[in-house]
Amino acid sequence: MTDVLEHAGGNPGRSGHRLSIAAARAVYDTREEIAHFFGVTDPMRVIFTSSATHAINLTLRGILKLGDHVVTSSIEHNAVMRPLRNLEKQNIRLSIVACAADGTLDVKDLIKVIDSNTRLVVMTHASNVVGTLLPIAEIASIAHQAGALLLVDAAQTAGALPMDIQAMGIDLLAFTGHKELQGPPGIGGLVIADDVDTTKIEPLMCGGTGSRSESEEQPNDLPDKFESGTANLVGIAGLGAGLKWVKDKAINEIREHMKELNQALLDGLSIIPRVKIYGTLDPERSVAIVSFTVTGKSVSEIALRLDEEYGVLSRVGLHCTPAAHKTLGTFPEGTVRLAPGIFTTVSDIQEATQAVAKVIKS
């Protein structure tokens, strides 16, 4: 990130001088890496955004029109639920498929609500509260049989497990850079499958793109159609560096490490009296996110003491996902969430679960 600011600090696509060309090269290199990582042949179908939330809004507002039907699940993050509730007020018909109390989704329930007017199905790949993975390939097949597109919120899974959007049937994938892709905050993107007709998606924002400057109309060329304004060059460079690290590490190796951490966390918490763990309790069916509550203690007290007394950092409350907590039965207080990362060790997990036991005991 420092290198690109010092040696490629121009505005990509806005000039022909060496700094602008170097900046454009840095942006394209990352775009190409992401396309290859997610199984898209055309790098121009990688759209950079400020976050996964931005990418989700771009898609929802760009595709859904008056009278359209959209389907989602009951464990979605507010990045999905809030724009959908807003669109519902604008006469977009919304159906929510209820998940089980462990976050799992039965595709039979999706079949019951999807119809010939369904334009889009939008689902998280993994719950940000309990880590439960949804059956994306099956969901994609059902959506496509009805003539609908599938948008996947991959904020929790991009970089955490292997993903090929063509093989999985994903039409549009929203990702963030600051989680498992090891990038900085403030950068994310939308990956559009090769066979999706982008002429039917309206841009969320219009403005300067550095291309077709003779026209006052928004260009239809990708990625410019969806990338108005100055690019977050330093964020894109950081994302590219993080992604290269993930590729060098090998995604399958990362997945195995995270499953080991997940299991260690489940094992350590499950033997502590009064602790209730939510989700499938199966690392094969989730990413490494574990939520729990403790009988007789508030989640905020547990999190505060873990931080102040033991240096264990957790997130507490509703995690921007009230729908999921209503599904899990943890609304309105929420849960304590522990989410190890790639640099976490089994020893770290053991220290964390021991700290939880001490907090509960005292």
C-alpha cells in the first residue's frame, strides 16, 4: 500500500502520464487476481466498491424494478435486510425463507415461496452470527429454474474456503476485503458471472469514469458502468496483496486450519457449565464463527471482562443481524461471538476458552 502511494500515486484512467499508468496497472492486476480467484474469465466483471454492503446495494437497486419479487433468508445481515426493507416500501415484493434455529436452510422452503415473478434470490453464504453455511449450489439451481438470478453475500466466506462462482451457479457475488481476504477496510467488490446480462443492471451511481469523456451519458462498458468516481487505489493495492498471500497460503490449507480452530473453540466452550453454544456445532457445515450465551450473565459483562481482564476480544450483541438472532432465539440481547482468524493458533483458542470459564466462575 505504501509502495503504490509512493510510486503509482496517479489517478487510474484519468491521464496518460507514468503515475496514472502505474496506478491503472495496479488496479487491473488486482482485478485480474480476483477474477481468477472466483472463477470468472473476464476481469472487467470485477467491480470495486467500498464494501460488501455497497456491492449488495448496487445489485439490489440495479436489478429490482417495481412489482418484482425478491427472496432472502431469515439469517441475513442488515447489509441485505435494510435495503430490502427499503425496497419493499417501493412496491418490491419480499419473501423471507425461515431458517432453523441452528441457521440451516431447507431448500424445500425456498421452493415454496419462489415463483415466476421472482427476479432475484439473495442469500448469505455463511451466517455472520453462527457461521452456518447455506447450500448455495442447490439454491442457485432452484433460482435458475424459476428464471431468477442469485446474489450471494460472501463477506464471511471469501478467502475462507474454495469458491468458484461458475461451478456453484452464483450469478453475483458481493465480497469485502477486510476479512479473510486479508485486505484493508474500505474496499470490497461485486463479481459478476460471465453469462449475466449487465445491460439489465442499472448503475447505483453515475459520474466520471475516465472513459468516454466526450459523452454526458454513463458508459455501458464494464467495469466503468458501475465504478464512477476516483478509485480507492491504496485499498485496491492492499486487497491485491492480501489476496496474493491467501493464494500463496493455499485456500484448502486455510480451510483446514480454520476448521481445526472452530473445533477447538467448540470443544473448549462446550465443557464450561452454563454456556449455551448456537449453530450447527459442526465445523464442516460452518465457518469459524462461534456464538454463545451464559445463563445468569449478560453478554455485555462477559465481553467487557474478557477484554479488560484477559485481552480476549469478542463482539457482543446483535451483530447488525436482528433477523438472525430472532431465528436463533437470542433476540434482543444477542450473543457473545468469537471469530478466530488465520493467524489465530489452537493455543490462543485454549487461552480464550479458559478466560471464558474464569469470567463465568467469578
